[in-house]
Amino acid sequence: MTALDDKINEHFAGLVVRKDLVKTVKGNAIVPSYVLEYLLGQYCATNDEASIQSGIETVKEILSKHYVHRNEAGLVRSNIREKGRYKVIDKISVALNDKNDTYEATYSNLGIKKVLVDTATVKAHPKLLVSGVWCISDVEYEPSEDKQVSPWILGTLKPIQLSNFDYESYIASRRQFSTDEWIDLLIQSIGFNPDLFGKRSKLTQLMRLIPFVERNYNLIELGPKGTGKSHIYSEFSPHGILISGGEVTVPKLFVNNASGKLGLVGYWDVVAFDEFAGRQKRVDKSLVDIMKNYMANKTFSRGVETLGAEASMVFVGNTKHTVPYMLKHSDFFDELPEKYYDSAFIDRLHAYIPGWEVDVIRGEMFSSGYGFVVDYIAEILRHLRNQDYSSLYADKFTLSSDISTRDRDGINKTFSGMMKILFPEGVATEAEIEETLKLAIEGRKRVKDQLMRIDNTYPRVDFSYERADGTKVAVQTLEETEFPKFYWRKDVADLDEAEQAGRDQPPEPEIKPEQAAISNKPETGHRTFMENQKGVTFKELFGTYLADAHTVDVTDPYIRLFHQQRNLMELIEVIINQKSVEDEVAVNLMTCRDETYPDRQQENFEKIRDNVSASGIAFSWSYDDTNSIHARHIVTDTGWKISLDRGLDIFQRFEMGDAFNLANRMQEYRQVKAFEITYLRQEYHS
């Protein structure tokens, strides 16, 4: 166990579970994760290995005895008949039989219908009436001479969800964790290994939780396949429902006018549409119209009656093209069904999660550490829906007056949601509040910037804010930074000259001097790079500054691990490509010794030296055994000093062992960590 795992078990004893146990117990049981974690939380919420193993066996036994497999349903029904009463784990839905004035349940896997349910049970668990709930229940069998009377009777019923929780204890325990520790705990609770994600990627994952803590929050995430977009909405909480295929009817979603039965939005905290993208999907226009009204006003009409609901709406789907392709030829909403490709619908979205920043889920990404029992954190998040943290930034930061009310609402709701998730007590440092505000602005800006492409009647918006000292900060999306050439493009081919002349042009992105790209001619300057940015290479960063150099001194205390030494090798490759074939260049490294594997470090340096010598590179290295060096820079005998706050270790983790992974072969396909670089002129002293 890690130090974080120990801390988690200390402060949340009995409320956390080791996340890899879910796979261990699941077997061939087709049940949501929150069902399994409910059981694991009953028997395995400990860090004692013996107790865990005993608990696993207990859970496996419960599942084997009581979980109903569809292919064994006949045997289970027989057991119920013979024994008269039997406990099962199954998904149960209830409907009113108005002819008999009775409530009747349907068991999904067991395959029985018209199971009599008493009114008190239905009143206590109204979600049984919509889409069903996973439960542990006793089913009774009482045959009757009247063939019209069902022999099946629902006895006791217990939904698989937490009965109570101590919110004050949750807040008190949160105080014991730093912000980074808390983020890692939440990431482990989702089921991922936080060590494999950067800060921005972690926050992107946590943005998926906002619909669970914010009422009437409208979120969209489009991106490549296999990035886990729908996982949270199907597995994370019993208060959310995932509609597969993206197709749903007005009666199912809102209200059935014939029966008066309320739809999904009336019973669930989150309604998520999976596989939402697809231009050819058939969509009922009346559904889109009602949804637009609901997303804007939180209400929908049933005849002459107007009803309200609190369900947040989430839309997830796949994109077919790369980001630069979409920016050049269409927009980020191009894959939406035709009737949803509507500026009024899109404008009601509070935030757009850039799915292309999320890595395709791989096996090693899953966590073996401790995280909250899903049902516990689900109840906490639901409790937080009652809070409003949207104004917590107001005394420190002021949004631009150019930002409209709808844009402001989107930013405020995203900010409030992230604050609840990260800082449930509502207390954070100014820097943490600013980081959260930037993320919220970026989420809404991504929506609005694309709207300007779809509908040129939308005015330009200055998405910026001011600090208390009057400093103005302009917010840019990552794709705006990466692809400025395409980001603001608008098609004008179909406009006549008069229309073009009077057309409101998009705002020029505000580029700070320190962010300005360095030209082909080496110049002094400062550059900043956002986390998850792609297209960054050593050649582009260093190439022109290393040209004509005969001596290159590299100071970096962290050239210890294999990937760090590989970075050094790739820097040397740039030097080889920049120099003339007949020239020789001395590359001198000053670093710190790897105390864990010093022999391996030394061996790799010797391999580098031996392999690059034939190309005219004389590589040497030395160790600072005092471990006192902290500055990281590259100095050339041509007078250039390049200061790097992260040294050469600027790339995020990627599959180095996969020969067919482009990130392994080409630096421009790797995501970077957030870093800064400064170019200075100085006299060289060897």
C-alpha cells in the first residue's frame, strides 16, 4: 500500500475499498460496479489482508447464491416455488396495474412479471417506477386457485445503495488531505491510477462528476472511442441513468400525457445519452424542442401544466476526425444528429469536455489502490447538490463585462460543481480558486467559440477575468493554443462582398509576449506550454539554438530513470541532425546519481556514449553527489542559455514499448506536462 492508501484508510475507515477487488469478485455477473462495491463495502472495507480475503469469499458466495443469471432463471424460479421464499439480487421495475389497482414488479434477469408489490414499498422507493433499481429482495411464491392472481409476491426489498452517511465527518476528513492528495483519492475512487495522469487530465476526469453535484447542469463530451466517456454514468452512481444509443422518446424522458407518468428527468439526478453523435440518427423534433426548453428553464410542459425537474443532462459521443481536421473543415459539434446540430440547443450547454485530451483506456490505468465505496461518494455528491458555490470567486476575480448572462451561468455552474468536488467545505486558496475558474471558463468558451463557426450572428466574446489587483487574464482553450491557424477560421465562400464587409469578425486571441512562438531565427524570449498540449518537439524547442554549437552543457538533476535518459538521447539526436557531418560536438551532462539503481543509470550512460560516438558526438557525464543542483538548463558555446523549469522531462507517460505507437516514434504526438522555457544570451565559459 502507498502512503496515500494508508492515509485514506485512517480517515475513511469502513468507507473505502480496494478498487481492484471489483474485478476479482465480478466474475460473469453482469451488474454495475456500484452493486458490487455495495457488497464489498459490507465485507471488505478494510486494509487487513486476511479480512479482505475472507470478505471476498463472502461476496462471491452471496453472488453465486443470490445473483440471478438469465440462463439459470428457470432453476431459481423453481427454488422459489419449492422453498416458498428466496432471496435474489436483480434489477426490479414496478408498474401500476390500473385495472386491478395493484402495483406489479418485473424482475429483469429472473424473468418474472406481475409480482405483487405493496403500496408502502413503492412510496418508499419511487425510482422503482422508472427504469428499475438493483435490489436485494425476497421473492415469495403463493399459488392461488384463481388463475388471474399472480403467485409471485415481493417480500422485503433493499435497494443497493447507502442508507445513511455522516456529511460532517466527510468534511472533517477532507481537511486532513492536501488538494493533490484529495484529487488522487477521487481519481482512485473512479477506478484509475492517478500516477498515470497529469493534473489537467485528472481535472478533466473529475469534470464528468459535475452533473452529480449540480442541478440542471448540461454537459457534452465528444472525443475518440475508448476513452471511458460513459463509464461514470453507467457504473459510478445509482442516481444516474445511461441511455444507450442516444435515442429516446418524449414520454420516456419527460412525461407520458396518456398515463400522466413522469419520465426519467423526474426521478434521476443525471440522465446521460450514450453514443449521442451520429449525423444520420433519427430524432423526434418535438423532443429536441422540449429538451431545449428544459435545458434553459428547468421546466417542461404537459398539456396546460408546466412541470419542473432537477436532472442534469449529459451527452457523450465519438468523433471521427482529428481536432485540426474539425477546425479546418467543420466544428467540434459536426458529429451531432442533424436536429441537435442547432445553435439554440448547443448554446444551452454549460461546458464541453475535450474528449481528445483523454487517453484511450489501457489496462495499467486501472487502480489497485483504495477509493471511496461508490455508493458512499454518490450520496455525498447528491447531498452537495443543495449547495451553491458559484460566487466563491467573486471577491477575488471579476469576469469580463463582455460575457453574456448565459455564458456566465455556464461558467458559474461549472465552477460551483468543481469547487464542491474538490473543496466541499468551500475553502480554497486564491491560486486554487483561479485554477478552477480558468477550467470553468475554458469549458464554456469551447462551446461559444464553436457556435461562432455554426452561426455568425453570435457576437464575439472576450473570455477573460480580472484579478483583484486589476491584472487582466485572457483564457484560451488548449486547441486554440495548439492550432491558431485553424481555430478562428470561418467559411466566407458563400457570402457576398457586402456581407463579408459587414460581418463581425472573431476576436483575435490575446497572445502574451511570453507565449509568442520563437521564429526560425534564434531569439531571446519566454514560452509557456499547457498540460496535454501536443505538437511540441525538441527540434522545435532547441534546434535553432543548438546549430553551429561545438559544446553543449546540459544541467539536469533528474536524468536518472529510463524515460529521462531516453529524453537525453532524443536531445542528442537533434544535435546530430543540426550539425554538419564533418563536425564534432561535445555534450556534457551534469546530473544527480540515482540512489536506487545507480548501476543501471551508469550502464545506460555508457550505452549512450558508445552509440553516439560514431556520429561525431563526444558524450560525457558527471554527478553532483551533494544533490545541491536544482536549476535545469542547456548552455552552448555559441552564447545561448536555455532555462527549463522541468528540464528535459516535459512529456507525459506513453507506451515506450509499443513500436506501433506514434507517440513512441514521434514527439509531436506526445502530450506534454505544463512547463516553461526561457531563451537567454550570455557569454560562454567552458
